[in-house]
Amino acid sequence: MHLVVARYNENIDWISELGLPFTIYNKGTQGNIENSIKIPNVGRESETYLRYIKDNYHNLPETLVFLQGDPFPHCRTLVKQLKRYENEPVYYLGNELIFDFEDGSPHHPGLNIAEIAKLLGIYKGSKKYYFVPGAQFIVKSSTIKNRSIDWWINAYNVHNKFYSSPWVYERFWNDIFTI
């Protein structure tokens, strides 16, 4: 497993306790952090995940863990869930599974979920989007590679066109990984 962490200014001391290799995308002010890449503070965690995938597509580790800088509010049992992982193509890390309708309600009304899904070619006419809040998951590189590098570059570019993208992508990572 290789951790990919989207950090702003969170304390990331917890990472070394996991004993796993990691890359930190640092969007915050603290400069010299081990295994970190300094990037602009845009797009929340979804921009970071898409950036990592498009930049490393041809050299992805077998299993990736995508996390926020402080994963615990959305996944209180992170360590237990990491240990429980049994080689699934995608394994969501979180406290609960919830759903929103196509417009983001009831949790985030006004989202343009259908519009972005259509731009990505993943729109299924779905009325409900089930997701784990926090957008944290374990995914196999083979699952990522079910989509081409061009698809991921487009997903990154589409993401960067809309302010709402971080909240929209949170709702359909499952649709992205399920072909």
C-alpha cells in the first residue's frame, strides 16, 4: 500500500505511525515535510487525487490509499479499516455510507452532479448517488487503469473548470471506478 495524502495545514504525525510508504501533496504553509510535493491550494482532495493519478499513471503502485491530511473526522477507525482491507478493487474508508440526489440534496444542495458526470461520460441517469463522506479510499492500480490516461487527464481538466468539483467528485468516485 502506498498512501497519497492531500494536506493543507493538518498535523500529519499520524502518517509515520502507519509504517507505510507515502507521498504528501502539501497545499499548506509548512514547507519542509518528508516525502512531500508542494502544490497550490486548489481543488481540495479530489484535485490532489486526480493530479497523482495523471502524473503517475504509468508507474502506479499496486495498491493506493487516498486520504485527507486529517482523515479521522470522516474515518474514526482508519487504522482498523486499513488492516481489514482484503485486496478489493475499491474499498471506501469512512464512518458511514450516505446518499445525495442528483442536485446534491439533502447534504449539499445545488451541486451540478449530472453536468459533470456527463462531461466525464459516466452519467447513468441516476437519481441517487451513494458515497462515503470524506472521499477516502483504497484502490488497486488495475482498477484505476480500467480507464485510459486520456480519461484521467480529462477528469482532471473537467475538475478544474468547476468550483463545485470537490463535492461532486466525492459523490461519484464509485461511478468513476465502476465500469
